[in-house]
Amino acid sequence: MNNYGQLGNNSTTNSPTPVQVSGLTGVTKIASGYSHSLALKSDGTVWTWGYNLYGQLGDGSNIDKYTPVQVAGLTSVNGQSQDILVMKKGISSRSGRTSPDVND
């Protein structure tokens, strides 16, 4: 499925095979959530793309992104049932909707 651009190749066309994420190199970690993806690059920047109805991409909007957009001030990402983003000073931040049944 690629309904929201979660493949990151500037398209909503499904692909039965892996595709290169547009403009993204130097990735050291990657995670995914519900129809969106996140990547940590070797330079310490965090990039997101895909479904964004609830602001889960952390770019200050609720517009789906078909290619990666940088999230300012983040150095690590841990994708679980919610996306947990860890900032340089060790403060964790959640983006998007929260659910009461998520273990912290």
C-alpha cells in the first residue's frame, strides 16, 4: 500500500518491490508507523514522510508528504505503537494522536 506516500518516492502508486526513497541518503535507522515512515540520518537529522492527518510527521502540519521532510531538533527515533522521538537534551516527544493503552 502507498495510499499516503508512505513509500517516500513522490507517488501514491503501490509497488510490489522495494523502491528508493526520494532524496534520502546516509540513513542509519528507519521506523514506520501507521502509513508513515521515519528515518535517522548519519548527520543526526530525522526525516518523515507519508500519512499526516494527526501531525504524526512532526513537521507542524497535517498534510501528507510523498517525499521526506526534515524534523528540526531531533537526533533519534524509536517507532513503536506510537512514534517516540528523542531530542538532543534527552527529552522525549510524541507526535500525532495518543492512545491510553500505550505503555510508556
